[in-house]
Amino acid sequence: MQKSLDQKLARILADPSCRDFILADAKDADMAFGLSAPGKSPEHHAGEAHFRTLDEYRDLIRQVVAQGLVDIMLMSASTSEILTIGERLFDSSHITPAVRANDTSDIWLAAGSGRYGSQPARPFRTATIDHIMCGKADCVSEERERGADLGLYSVTFNNDVALDHATLLAYNEFRLEAERKGFRHFLEVFDPNAPGEHAPKDLAQFVNDHIVRTLAGVTSSGRPLFLKIPYHGPAAIEALARYDRSLIVGILGGSSGTTFDAFQMLWEAKKHGARVALYGRKINNSEHQLTFVRYLRAVADDQILPAEAVRAYHGDLQKLGIRPYRALDDDLQWTSTSSAYAGTSGGAPARQAAPRAAGRKPQPAEPDFSKMTPAEKAMWNIERWKRIIG
């Protein structure tokens, strides 16, 4: 099965102005969090630590893969062993399996510890390339096609020579091993997680400059397929995207926020040069993942604008009998969300209302239809239609 990732990468590299967009579901949270990684169980109530099981988390992966709207499914090595190697889930799918190839200390976020994320990141790898590719310590060449051949490698620069030197040495070691074994990767660059008194004055430029400097000495055989970076706004994305047309820029989703946060960030990043979005918590913490992904795909493919996607998503939740986490007006707000695993860096601007389509009149919030008579429902819909047509 030809993979949509490979097709889109080829088209984007041939024509950076093309409208192709790569969408990834990041289901690798078990490499960072503890029991809470799979997300809240439907039976979760306030004050209860009731989360999905790992089996339920993996079943959601199966469902998203069957839906077929994402291009990449990012997993832990243990999950990939079960789904990619054991079940052969991706053999007949256009979706590419990928594995988090390292787990630096800034994503060690077991509940109750509270310290690792606030200390400068240290490089570390639990998974090995061989375990990702064939499920064991040493693969022979013909076994390397059994598992995933794509991994996410993450780095965090803290503006400290000793720390950043160690980070680059570890990345060099990984990159050279990956090249020898035919393993591809994409590069995640986090914001500094604990720079202390050496915090960069211009965070976006600091990250951008570190990216291009780090990759300047890397030839094509060892370069990442694309980047996964925090969204620092249009100017930062544009500067990086125009600097080197061979460098495909992608954004990470960060914390959940509102539904509008997710759709607007993707839409705006694409408008200014990004060609990839990797969303983990934004998908995993949504009310209904398959519906949420469907509208992410529609926004990514220029089929619908973010605010309209939020309204349509709420309409579909109503049809499914699922109560949204927020009222529609609240879910149409753009809020400040974190781009770091530990929740320490900012993403979108401060809370503001979502823009509306040009010429569209403000729409009142939907009423509680369960408390309306059939006649009241009919009248409300008639009035709604009048508002839409003008």
C-alpha cells in the first residue's frame, strides 16, 4: 500500500506552494505520562482518577487508522509492536506508522513527581531503532520491514553550552545509526523548558536559529523528513519555511484548549507555510475523536474554515447524543494553550472570540432542544434559516 505521507512529501518538495497537508495523530503519550496517558474514561467523574486502559487507547488507534483521514500514526514502541508488527494494522492502510524514538527527561511526567519537567532536559532513549523496526535487539536486514521505519526524535535546547552540547551529541549518535539502518525520522524541537536566567529574549528566533544551525551540517541522507515545532505565530513559521525550501515545517498541538484553538492553529500555520500538524492531546481529549479528526482533515484540506468547523462539530456531537465539554460560544474562543508536555510554554494568544465568515451575522447559542416542544424547535429552525440567508 502506497503511503500518503510519501506522496505528499514528494509533492511538497517539488512545489512548496502546493496545498497538500500532512496530518498526524500522536498516540505516544504513554512515553510521557503515567496511568493518565490514555485520557479520561467516559466514566471519569470529578475527583476520580478513572482513565481509559491501554487496551482502550490502542483500540482508538485502530479506529482512527480504519477511518483513514490521518497520514501518520505516532505510537510508543510497545504499542507499535502490537499493532504494526503483530496485527499488521498498517499493511493495507495508506497511513504510515511511526514511533517516538527518544524520551528526553522533560517528558518524564509521572503524576506526583512534579520535578522533571522543570529541570533542564537530558537526552535519553528507551526504545532502540532495532526494537522499533523488528521488535528485538538485533535485526537482520530482511526483518527491518516488519515494524516501523519512521521515528520522532525530540530535542530541547536550554541556552546552556554543556546541556545543549550533550543534546546534540545524542542526536548525532541517533542520526548516524538511523542512516546506517535505513530508519527515517522527523525532528521535534521543544521550547527551552528550564533556561533559568538564560531564557532567550526572542524565543521564536532562538528555536528557529537552533534548527537551521543544527541541520546545516547534515547532508540529505541524514536529514529529518520534516519538523515538529511549537507554533510561535505567523512570522516565525514564515521565516523558517522561506529560509530553506527543503525543510518542511510542522507544528505540534500542545495542550487541549478549545476546539477552535485546534482548528485555528492548524489553519493559520498552513496559511503561513507549515505543511504538517501533529496533534496528540487535542485529538485524544476531544469529545469524539473520529468526528474531531474528520473536521481537522477538512480544515487542513481547505474545505472549511475553523469557526465553521467548530459549529459543524458541535452539530455532529448533538446528532451523536454527545454533550460537548463547552458551550458553543465558549468553544469558539481562542485561548492561551501550552506547547510543552509539562505545560510551561505558551502557544495561542490570549482569549479572544473566533473570527466569523465575512458578512455573516452573529448567531445565538443553540438552546437546550430537550426542553423544547416540536413547535418551538420548528420555529427556532425557521428563524435560524432566516438569519443564514440574510
